[in-house]
Amino acid sequence: MEGEKEKLEPPSGAATVVENAPENQTQSAQKELLRMREEFNQQRARMKELYLAKENECKRLASESANARKELEEAKAQLMIMEYSREKDAEEQRNKVEDENRTLKQLVNETLDESSLMRESVKQLNDENVRLTEEVRLLKEELADSNQVSPSLAKTVQQAKKIILKLGAADSSSCDNLEDSMRKALFRDGPFSNGGCGKRRKNIWTGE
């Protein structure tokens, strides 16, 4: 019986191991818990960093978006100003072209009127030239007729010559001068003067 009792009793060292097993498990659990806490803290720190980075990225994107919207509004405003200026310039250009066209048409009309007046003036001058040419021709004919002294004038000249000879001026030059003077007086005051020629021309033109 004593032998069996000895067999049933565990060794003293084994009893110590069995007694220390719960303590070892507790320490292992604590170590594992510490390790997990450290990993959690590390992961939380990394998550915090990622969150802050994302937050900064969102702020940057929001700022860039606001700047882009501002630039877009400014571009729209400039575009509206440019469009208004372009339309205004186009309107001014159209008005300028219309004014130039009106002025050009007016100049053309004035030129045509002046051309018509010039043609009329040229026609009048041509008619006047024809009339003056005819008058010159008639004057030449009258002058040729006036060179033929009428019998009454010749008789008067002969009588004057006789008187001059009686008075002692017997040179032929004096007689010729007297004849020329009487002929000039005849042209000035007689039927061959300007009044007389004009009267004859009037008769020729009227056909009377």
C-alpha cells in the first residue's frame, strides 16, 4: 500500500510546474495584451496621420476649387467685357462704313450733277462758239464790203480834196489821210459801225 501511495504522489517539481501554470498564462496574456495595445496605438497613430493628411488634402482641394471658381468668374466677367467691346466696336465700324457709303454716294451724285452741268456748259460754250464764229464770218464779210467805198463817199472825198488843193495842201499824203479819216468816221458812225453791224446781224439771224 505504501508503494502504491508513493506511485500516486507526483514528484515535487511537477507540483511546482502545475502551480506556476496559471501565473505563466496570465503573464503571457498580459504580454499579448501589451503587444496588441502597442499595435493598436501604432495603427491609431497611422490612421491619425492618414486622417490629417486626407484632411489637409481636402483643404487644399477646397482652396484650389475656390480659386478655380474665382478665376472662372473673373474669366466670365472679362469675356463679357470683351464681347461687349467687340459688339460696340463692330457697331461703330458698321456706322463708320455706313457714313462712308453715304458720303461716297453723295460725292458720286455731286460728281454726276457736276458732270451734267459741265456737259451743259460745254454745250452752251459750243453753241456760243458757233454763234461767235458766225458773227466773225459776218464781220469779215461786212469788212470786205466796207472796203468798197460807196459813190457818195467817193464824191465827198473828191470834193474835200479839191478844197484842200485850193487851200494849198496839195500833197497826196494829206489827201490820203483825209480819205482814211473819213472812212474811219464812216465805220464809227455810219452803217458799218457796231450798231449798224449788229442791226444787220439781227436781220440775218431773224431772217427779216
